[in-house]
Amino acid sequence: MSAPAKTHGLLAEFDTPADLMAAALKCRDAGYTKWDVYSPFPIHGMDDAMGLKKSLVGWFTFTGGCTGFTTGMTMIWFMNKFDYPLVVGGKPLFTPLYAFPVSYELTILLSAFGTLFGLAALCRLPKWYNPLFKNERFKRASNDKFFICIEAVDPKFGHAQETLQSAGAKIIETVED
Amino acid sequence: MLALSGMAMMLALVLAPATVAAAETHEAAPAAHAEPAAAAHGAAADAHHAHGNGVPDAHSLLTQFGYSYLTAYMFCLSLCAASLYLVFLHHLFDAGWSVPTRRISEHIASLMFPWMLILVIPILLLATRMYPWLTIDPATDHALDVKKGMFNKPMFFTLVPLLITTWGFIARSFRKNSLAQDKDGAAVWTRKNRVLAAWGIFYFSLTLTLVVFYLMKSLQHQFFSTMYGVYYFAGSMWLTFITTYVLAQYFSRPGQVLAQVVGKRQIHDLGVLFFAFTVFYAYIHFSQYFLIWNAAMPEETFWYVLREKGSWFWVGHLILFGHFFLPFVALLNQSIKSNLVVMIPVAAWAWLMHYVDMTFNIMPVLYPEGLHLSFWDLVCWPGLVAVLGYLFLKDFRSHPAYPLKDPRLKEAITHHEIPAPGQAAAHH
């Protein structure tokens, strides 16, 4: 803590998902903002325990979907009615009916792209390096241990040690950047 | 006392055709005056014969009652059939989340026998007035001739009641096993129901399609659509998810019977499934329409051509925007699905839309000129819903409100519970 720029954060280890959940509740109530939990598997109810707000990914999906639908309709109108009018099967030059399957597919495609890239952007991915990966103990986060890391950039980082101790952490380590 | 009034209502509904028939004999004299009009209509009907609306005696009150009754019956059959599907799906997926609301589905599905069987009797009695093909000689009608293996009187009058009875048997077996488990908590009941669901879903899907062909599609026997069964299924599931949603919300209020077991998760998932079927219904209906529109073969297009004439055109648009677009946009946001201020009006709207959908399928045959609301619509729909609703509540109140000892009940309730520190061992 003498050189905050060098310290990434405090890493606390827990044995069970329930202990992690209880500790997450304490961190949430203590008002930390720059922290995260790590577990080998998803834990139902953790979003609430961490006080996470609703994800913004849905808006990327929605925007992608709207773009896809509009693109499909416009493209077919432009190609078949405007740019190169062509009668196919005695049908009108343009109707939303036959433009629908293509627009629908594009809605799905661009919704999926919106979701994928939106998620990546919100998670700040791709990211080549995370200081936690240097920590030997942290490797068990993908096996049988549960972790909380409060980052040094958190305004309340000064109290992190006591919060994690009172939350029942077995081991607390400082992670260097 | 209440049981008696329920029986009386049921009797009144079943006997209504007979009463109307009696009323009609009194009207015989005025009917003679209406002869030319009727003849003109008959001629028009003949001209349209290839188009499928050749309902004999379209002006008779009895025929009009039959059509309104059929619309209401198909609406109620949707609820029973899709509730049975919910029970099938619950067991096939070995689901945990739906345990607390399963008894609602079991009771609604069990209305199939004897009630839906009794209620189908008026349709069978009036069938020759409602289904033109029943009185046509196949030798004179090519479309009927090629379908006479299925569309003949013995098959129609045997299969419809028989299949409804077998569904009732399946639904009641589910409920019987589920109630037996309430007593001893043995896993064998779950296993029995799983086996029932494994063959039952195939049997039910095939036979439901058959009954929907008989009761609804055969009003215009010339029509072809292999999607018709799944179309009815999609609309039915849509209606049933929102109905189960409302019942689950109602019975999980503080102090109500499901308050301890139905939580946010059940409510949210039912809302999500309702939303999913909003899309699925639109997908199926669009596919049916689009294939017919694209191929443009007269033996298929006549069905939609009829439904694009007069005010039916606007009814079709109401289904497009009201059955799909409005609920789709309204429910797009995640948190809306547990917001009662939105969901209750949406539920009422969904009930209306499914009825409009049934009307759109059935009524244009009788009223080719456009939407026609009759007195019978106002009697049959609320009447059938009231009778079946009463019978459901009676069943629901007289049994445990949820499967008390289902092996998956605990996980359904504790799914989102945040355990207290130190209880970790107990939880895992």
C-alpha cells in the first residue's frame, strides 16, 4: 500500500460458494465499487449479493436487431424495386412479405453480433493481461477455491483488509500489478 | 350449493342447442318470408363452393350458435391442451423450477375428462349444420374424395370424442400420480409420470393435430396446411403461459396457498416463456401464410383470400399487430415480465387476441362478408370459461396447491436463496 500504483488489489480466498456469497454481501454493503468475485462455476443469486445492476448487453442486442431488420428491408427494396426493378413469380416489386425472411435472418445475425461484441466491449475484451494470473493461489479459481479481489483504485480500498477479514476470508494476499 | 350451480350452468350450455331448435320451429313462418334472401345467399354459397363456404342454412340461429360455441370451445381446449403440454414438458426435462406451479397445469389439463368431453357434445350434435363436408357426397367433390379416408362420418364422430377421452385419461393419470406422491413422497410416482410423458407427448401431438383438423380446419375441407396443428399449439401455449402466470401471481400473494413456494423465478420464467411463444406463434403463422402466398396455388390461397375480404382484412391485421407486435415490444424489456401494471393488461389482451385468432379461423366460413359479433359469442365464451374456471377452482381448492413432496420442490424454492454463512455444508 506504500506504492498504490504498483498494487493491483487485495485477493481474499474462501472455501465454499456460501462463504463467498456472504462475503460478497459484506463488500456490497460496505460500498466498494471496484471489486469482483471469482468462482469455478456460476453461483445463482450472486448478482444480487454483489448488487450488480442489470447488464447493458441487451441494448447492444436491440440496436443490432433493429439495424439488421432495417438493413434487410432497405436492401431488398433498393435492389428489387429501385435499382433494378424485376418481376419475380408475378409478385409485387416490393412487399414486406418476401423481404421478411431475409430481414428476420439479418435481425438475428446482427442481434447476435451486437450481443457478442457488446459483451466483449463491456468486459473490455480482448485483454492480454490480468495481474491476477500471476498469483499462484488464484489458479484454483478454476478448480475448487473462491475469491474476492478488491482493486486498489477503489476509493474505499483503505478499509479493504478489515472488510475481507471480517467477511471470513481464510487467506488475504496483496496482488502486485 | 356451488357445485349444483356449476352443474346447472353446464347443463344449460349442453342443452342450449335443443332450446334453440325448439325456438326455431316457432320461427318457421317468418323464415318463409326470408326465403328469397336465403336462396340468394345459397346461390352465392354455391358460387363460392370451391372456396369452402358452403354452409347450409347459414342464417339459422342453431348454426350461428354452433359456430360461436365452437370458437369458445377451441379457446378452452387451448387452455386444457397446453396445460397438458406443460405437464409433459415438466417431466420430460426433469424440470425443477416448475414444480410449484405444476398442480395448476395438472388441474386445468384434467378438465379434459369428463368436462371437455361433455362440452364437445353440442358440436357433435350440430356437426352436420356446421361442417359442409359432412353432407357432401365425396363422389361430387374431388377435394373431399381424396380426403375421405379421414373425412368421413364414422371417423369424425368416433375419433373426436375418443381422442379427447384418452387425453383426459393421460391428464388424470399425471394428477393421480402427483397426488399419490403428496402422501408418501416416493420417487416412483415421478418415474411413472416420466414414462407417461415420454410416449404421451408423441401421442398427444399427433392426435391434437388430428382433432384440430377435424374441429377447425375441416370447416373448409379443401384446405391444406401441415402447419395447422403446430399453429394451434403455438397459440394455445401462448395463452396458457400467460394464464398460468396470472394464476401463479394471484395464488402467491401473501397469505395465499402458493405464497411459500412460488417466487420471482417462477413468475419470471413464465413471463419469459410467454414472450418466447409470442415470437413462436408469429413465426408459425407467418410461415403458413408466406408459403401459401409464395406458392400461390388456388387450392391453398382460397383460405386466406376469404380472410382478406371485408372487415376480415382488418381482423388479420389485428392479429399481426395485436397478437404479435404489441406484446413483443411490450415484453422486450426483462424487468417488465414481473411488472403487474403491464402484465395484467397484457394478459387480458392475450385472452382477447387468442379469441380473435380462433374467430379468424372459424367465423369467416359462416360470415364471408366480414366480422360479425353475435349474441351467442357473448354467451358461449364467457359461459364456457366460467364453467371451466369454476371447475378448476373447485379442484384446485380441494387438493394441496402444489406437489408437497416432489423431489425437486426444494431446489425450486431455494434456487435464488442466499445462504447464511456457515450453512455452506448443508447447502452443498
